[in-house]
Amino acid sequence: MDPRFEKLAKVIVQYSGRVKPGQLVRITGSPVTEPLMIAVYREVVRVGAHPEVAIVPDECKRIMLEEGSDEQLSYENPLLLHAVDTIDCSIGLWGQKNTKALSSISPQKSALQSQARKTYFKKFLGRAADGSLNWVGTQFPCESSAQDAEMSLSEYEDFVFRGGFLDEDDPVALWKKLSVQQQKLADFLMTKKEIRFVTPQGTDLTLGVEGRKWINCDGHENFPDGEVFTGPIETATEGLVKYSFPAVHGGRESDGIELTFREGRVVDAKASKGEDFLIAMLDQDAGARVLGEIAIGTNYAIQEYSKNTLFDEKIGGTFHAAVGASYPESGGTNESGLHWDMVCDLRQGGQIFVDGELISENGRFLNPEFPQPLTNRL
């Protein structure tokens, strides 16, 4: 086993998941994640907690979506609802043999299944917001994800571990230092009313954020991490955003996405690829056309687009916005079965204005106390 898996397992169990003796810890993943799952299981045992493993083969997901009836796709599984009420920590390990396995599935079926998880998702987010449930998700470096990123497996492994500072002697110390810088940015944004993103490629998006809480994401939920986010005021998003990279959701991909907002809602949506899927996702419920999250990526150890939202939304010098459900801890109130993050690159002339003040240009903050590229950040 690559020794970095053991290092990653220790970080996500002890630092990210904050697992304590006696807690019930759910570990989920597909069979391809087994090497990391074993390392995480061992670390949970060493901490003195109670691990519970759930292995879900990729093919089972496809069978349900392909052959399941509308009734089956809409079924609210009581076991899942009980689990989310019971577990103390959820650790998700992400990795697939084939990331395109669900590409031919009907968008309407995907939307039905998304709606079936709405109650579960609301419970999960609610417990996370009140602090009674810790969770973390991380990527297992596998062949399919390496192919998506157009890297060899060894290159992708280095990319994954570098993004989590696992190539350093003490990654937790670096996460704590980044946390301080991100908190300064979050504290600054907390006092502001409006944030605006502008790019030469056509994005001009303004969001109301007065009274909302900016959250410092420093490796405790997603890993790797590196962002600050909030839930924008639901009726105060205006303008156009042209996303820079393909957006992947549920194994389906849309590219060339352009969303136009009026009074907080998407009133026009376009995509050069996967437009039917995009529209079906936006039309699944009343909250799907409202932004539930606006965030700024601050991890300058991640610079390459990889077709994996976990990494892409953290790229230092980008912002991302998610249509659908808000995270309650941010003060956002939007509810939906959807939460779909889409990324816009600011590194080629992009700007961020806060209450009219320029705070970032070409993907870099003007205040040196905010997160900075690796050469002068840590």
C-alpha cells in the first residue's frame, strides 16, 4: 500500500472527521476504494470508535437508474434516514471504475432519484449545521479519475496527495495555517452587503450576502479543501455567469453552461453539451433554480482542472456557485433535492468586488493576509 494512504487516513479521521472514542462512524465507498477504506477503518479502530462499512458497487447504481420504476426511484429508504439520525461521523470515499457509466441515463430518472434523497439531504445538512454530525469526503486516486484529468495514474496520485498537503511532513500544520488566512477573509466578507464577479469572458454576477455567514472550509468536510462560502440571499442574485469548465453531476456532464439570474432565479439556462440534463436538473423542484452557495476557491496547491468537483471548486483563483440546496450554517434557506457546484476561472483577468471595492484580480487577493499562492502563503 502507498504509505500516503495511511497518512491520508490519519488526517481525515483525526483532523477532518474529528472522530472520538465511542462514536459510530459510517465509512462508504465503492469496491475500487478498498485500499483507502481499509486504512480508514484501521485508523477509526485505533481511535477507539465503532466503524460501520457500506460498500456500494457502481453497477448497482446503474441498475436502479436503468431498470427501476418511478416508484422505486422515488422511494425514501428508511434505513438511510435512520442512519443519518444515528451516526456521529460520515466518511465518504469517492472513486469509480467508470465515471461515465451513468451518461446515458434519462435526466428525468436522475431527477426522481434526487428528489427521493431530499429528506435525507435536509436531515444530513441540519445535523452538520448544529454540530451533531461530522462528515468528510475524499477522493481515492483511481484510473478512471486519472483518465478524466488526462493524467497517468501516478501523476494523478501526486495531484491528489499534493492538493491535501500530504507531500509535506506535517499536513495538519499547513491546514491550520491556511485556516487562519481563510478566517481573515471570511471575517472581512461577513461585514459586507454585496459581492460581484466579473470576467473578460462575459461573467458579470452580483449577489446579496448581507447578514449571511461566511464559512471557513479548512479540511474538516471536503478533503482536500480550501474555500470560503456562504448562502447568498435567495432573491438577490442578478446577472450572467459563464462557467469555465464542464460541470459533472451524478455521472452526467454539461459544458459551456451559461446561467442568467433575475431576482435570485435562473431565468435562462444554456449549455453547449448536456443542455437537456441541465434543464431537467433545474426543473426538478422550486429551489433548483436558486443559488444555495457562493464560494471562493483558495487552495493554490490545486491549479489543474480535473473534471472532479472536489478539486476543481477549490482551485486557487476561482469561484463556484451551486444551484439548489443551501447549507443551513451559512444562513441560507433554500431547499432542493439538488446541490450542483459549477466553477468559474478568475485567473485570466477576472475580478472580485465587495461593496464596490476590488479585492481580487487575476485570481489573487490584493490583501496579503488573505490566502496566497504557495510561494508566499505558508
